Amino acid sequence: MAGSALAAALLVVSATLSVGLAAVGGAAVTAQRAAGAADAAALAAADAASGAVPTADEPCALAARVAAASGAALTSCSLEGYVATVSVEAAYAGLAAVSRARAGPPEEP
């Protein structure tokens, strides 16, 4: 009987750890997905603003499309000349992973 109780306890602990690690892993993947979506959206907006990418869309509208294609939602977008700053949000288990990115030409010395 004692061996069965010990085995059951080990199974419960193992299952709990597995679920916890899966949740942490999923949150980490979502955070990285949000960061990638922010980078891609900022680059798309900066390229559209500079004319490097011909598009009929406004730069921030293009950034929203790129973010949505990456599984995130654009929450803010601003342009200062050819420099785009965006913020995106991706959801995981009811929580939001927020990421910001900035893209544009290099700063002059």
C-alpha cells in the first residue's frame, strides 16, 4: 500500500510540474511571437513611409496587417519622418504579451 501511495504522489507531482512547464513555455513562445510581430510591423511601416515598399496602404495600416499576419494586434503606431514606432499585443491564456519596436534609417552621427 505504501508503494502505491508513493507512486501516486510521484505521478501527481510530475503532472503538476509538466502543466506548469507547459504554461511557462507557452508564455515564452507568445512573448517571442509578440516581439517578432512588433519588429516586422515596425519595419513594414518604416519601409512604407520611406517608399522602399510601394503600397497603397498608409504605413500604420500596413503595420497592422503585418502584425495580424503574425498573430498579434497593433495597439499603437507613430511615425516621425521615416522612423516608425509600434506596439503590439499577443494573447496567451487570458494574459497579454506586449512588445514595442522601432525601425527606420540609421541615426546620423
